Amino acid sequence: MTNSKYGKNTICTHVGEVEDTQFKGAISPLYMSTSYAYEDVDVKRYPRYFNTPNQEMLGKKIAALEGTEAGMIFGSGMAAVSTALLAFLNTGDHIVLQKTLYGGTFNLVEEEFSKMGIEYTFTEGLAREDFENAIKSNTKVLYIETPSNPLMTITDMQMIAEVAKAKGIVTMIDNTFASPVNQNPAAYGIDIILHSATKYMGGHSDILAGAVAASNAHIEQIWHKAKNLGGSLSDFSVWMLERSLKTLVLRVKQQNKNAKKLAKWLETNEHIKAVYYPGLKSHPDYDLAKSQMSGFGGMLSFELADELNTATFLQELKLIKPSMSLAGVESTILSPTKTSHALLSAEERKHQGINDGLLRFSVGIEDRKDLISDLEQALEKVVKDSLNFSI
């Protein structure tokens, strides 16, 4: 079944299945072989070529979810990002990237591109003129991330596509935070869609993977680079990811609901200085987010009042786990300055608006009242500690 005209729950459940022709099982069989016949076959399969049965079919599911012609699965989100970028950038080329990016992507650009003779510019803002002013005659790629990690800024995808197409530039987006449930960038003209499939696609904090969705022509170009860089994913993890994707819509919709309620609760709490969530009407990009997203996502960030100790607050949480990564069914929280953006300099974090008091909250599928109770009790204790300290 490959028809992408189905609804997303049906795509998640059925599209991209590997047919069990021998036993007629209800789920995809797992093919673990790393060695396949090469004579008298339609496809010469090899795991590093991203074309084993499980790899190939899961790529079709990713493409169907994003509304593109083709998809590929990688060993990590950064394998997907780096391979896609290097497939379209060569020595002497230039790339424009929005200033608010995942720390791993920022670090890749800062540490590696100069060595390769690739020029880059980070925009000052997210308006049309910020991108237009950064474009040079040798610009080949325009790269965005929306919602951004960790401040949930929103970039206008249609505007980006218009700016790039006028100049013949390829557009790429990190769509991890939105997931294919909440946002489909191809519908707005974005060429290449990237995911850390470790996050919402996997959804259970037990799979490391990446994904790319694009046109056949763009995927072909990425594949030629990918087979040399070797960022393929083991078939067992591919099989696990396909299983996890069956519940993607159900999980994400619950996370959307929880996150919006929690963001509103945090916004009204006197001990919270700021909340960053595109589903809040107070968010500066609310109208834009509403126009290009079908849901606002399960990610938010917030800052405690200045007098409160964030480390103590994290220690006092009982249900919400201070933990790396995000988007699992369980709620997790972290300090970006110590984790996702630790590779950035303090100066660069400040430039992006990421301070030591910022906390990134990945909202899970738990009962909302339990999550609120956990936040309440942790806040009560950290406020009490603050008052005792000041006496």
C-alpha cells in the first residue's frame, strides 16, 4: 500500500508496510540480512545503499506522511542533516541559515564548513529582508528550522520558498519539533524536509534515527552522497521505527493538547517569568504558526523568576524527568545551556536568547493534572528555598 491520499492515521498504520508473502502476517516482517543476491534480481540490495526491504518501505511511509515523492531513513538526525547539506554544498558554495537553530546543526556548520571551503551566513532575524540580504551569488541552500529549538520561534515557510525559488536556491527545513502531524513544509514549497526521527517519529526514547523527505530528484542527489558517508540505520531499528510510527498521530495529538494546557497554566503562574509556546496568543508568532501549523506541538520552553534556582527546581520534580532528548511519551525537561546548546559559546547562546535559566519542556502523554501537580510541588519547594535563603 503506497497511496499517500489516505488520512494520516491510515498512512501511519498501513502505508510502507513490508508485505509478508510467506505467512501473511499482520505486520511487516523483519529482514536482518546484510547480504543479498545480485544476479537475476530487480534490485541489488545492500544496507549501506539504503535499499533493504525494511529501509525502502519505511522511506515510502515517511514520504507519504510529508506529502513528498520519496523518503530516506538515516542512522541519526545529524546524519540526515549533514548528508543532505553536503549533497548540495561544495567548495566555494554559500548557505544561508536562520540564526535560531538546534545546537548540533549550528556546531556542524561552525566546525566543519570552513574546512571544506563552504561559506555560510546566519541571519539576524526571521523576516524576508533578513534572508534576502544574506543571499549571495554563490548561495545554494537556504536552511530553516520551525518551530526552533529551544525558543519556539516560527519562520514563514511560504516566504522562504518564494525567496529561494526566485534565486534558484534549494530550501531545507528541520521539521522535527512540528512532526509531520502538525506541519507539512512541502505544501508551502519547501524542497527538503529533515527530521530527527529519534524524537516524535520514534516517540518512545529507544530509537536513534533520522529521516529525509523530498522529490525523487532531490532524494537521488542525497542518496549519492549518503552511500559514501555511510549513515544508514540497522534494519532492526528500521523495523522498530515503523512500528512506532503506527501511533504517531495518536501520540502527537495528545502531546499537543497537554502542551497547550500546560503553557497556559505556566503563563498565569506568578513564579514563571516567560513562556515560549507558539500556541499561546501572547507568542509573537502566534498568527503565523496558526496559518501554517495544524497543531502547535508538544514542545515549550519557560524561565523561572530570577530569584528561583533552576537546578533546585529540576531536582524537585518527581514525575517529569530531567533528561536529554525529547518527544517521548514521557514528559522530560532540560537546560539547553547544559545539553542541546552546550556546544555553542556563551556569547552565541546569548545572541540567540538562550540563557542559563531557560528550561525546555517536552510534554508527554500523561494526565495533565498529574503534570501540573508535579510542576506545582516543585515550584512550591524552590520558592520556599528562595525565601529561606533570603531571610
